[in-house]
Amino acid sequence: MKFKLTEMTLKEVRDFGKVEVCVLPWGSCEPHNLHLPYGTDTLTVEKIAEISCKKANEKGGKVILLPTIPVGVNSNHFGFPLVLNFSPTTQLTILKDIIYSLEKSQIYKLVILNGHGGNEFKTFCRELFGKTRVYIFLIDWWNVRRDIVERVCEDKTGEHGHEEETSWALYLFPELVHLDWADEGKVNEPKLKGIKEGWVWIVRPWTLFTINSGYGNPKKANSEKGKVMIEGATDKIADFLVELSNVEIDEKFPY
Ligand SMILES: [Zn+2]
């Protein structure tokens, strides 16, 4: 049974029956060091969503995969060519329209599968809470199985185009990865002590923070590591989707 809305006809949507859960993957368009494509977050989160929904539907879930939003919040990457940015307020407007569309189809369980660190949806969930019948469930997918990441990655530093993310890409879309082009992902230290120690937060301008937009050394990445991390995360996401699909939303939900 098909579950990817962009590839379904009206007949297939009708044959699917009652939809319990919709999954909305949300990516970004930004450089990732010299070796990964601009769409890395988008391509990764879409495939994570697809694998998770497939596993969930095979276990009896009634889960539809919505189209991936390919642009995220990236004002901190301006200065690199062709960075595309949605302001957070734009994201909120898009999210509201998606929710309104789901309400029209009497679908009240929405899972946002986030693929980009700059996309921060919690504030939006608080903004929309109580104003819609749609429940929003937020997953930053890379946080789902940190235990596996800690076990398989040799270089645990970094957060962008690093060993972890490059391994995902080598597993999911190896034809777009050029690992031999990568720099070592070294970053510059800020002047102020509080920022260096991590307890003062700022929006980091990545043209000054990084050399070529990468943070973390990707050289030890490989597809086997990517496979272990991704299969582990998608197993867990799929189990949640099945559980969510089967649960009834009443006035006491989720207790
Ligand atoms: Zn990324």
C-alpha cells in the first residue's frame, strides 16, 4: 500500500482508508563543508521519514507521508552562496496552513520530523496549542538514538557535515557525496569566554565560525556507520508512529 502523498492518486488515497497520522519532514538548503550537497538535511529527513512510515505501515499503522519542506531557518549561513532562508515567522505561517489543511480532512495527529538544527518548532507548538484540534508531535530525528551515535562515531565533535551526518549521507545518497573534497571541519573560537564555555548563546555567523561551513571532521565517515544509526532511529520512530496511530485522542490525551 502506498503512503507517500506526492506519489498517490485520488483512488489510492481513497483506498488507503482512514488516515490516523500525517508525517511532515522539514529540511533546509545550506552548504555542508565541501563534500555534501545543499539539500543534505532535506534528502536525509525525507528518506528517514519514508523508511519510518514504511516500517510503521507494515506494522499496521495508518500513516501518510506529506511532502518535504525543503527550506529551513538559515539566516546564520548568509554569506555563503545560494543559502535559502525561511524566517521563523514564515515557517509558522506554513505550519498553520498545513494544520488547517489537515483539519479539513479530519486528521488530527501531525508528526513534524525535523532534519535541521536551525528549525525550532517548540515555540510554534506553544503558540498553536489549544487553537487547533490537531496535536503536534515534534521529533528532531537525529536525537532519537544518541546512544547508537555515541557508540559508532569515532570523532564525536562537530555538528554539521561531520562524521555522523556524512555517514548518513553515504548510506542514503552516496552518489552525491565527495568525501575527498572535504576539509577537516575546524572552527574558530569566539572572543568572549561565556560563549566559548557554551552558557551564553548567540546566533553564530557560520562564515566567521567555520572555514567552509563544516563543523567536525568527516574523514572517518562510512555507509556502514550510517546504516546502523539510521536503521536504529527509524525502528524507534516507526514504533512511535504505530503507537500514535492506534491511540484514541480523547479529552485526557496523552494521559
Ligand atoms: Zn545538515
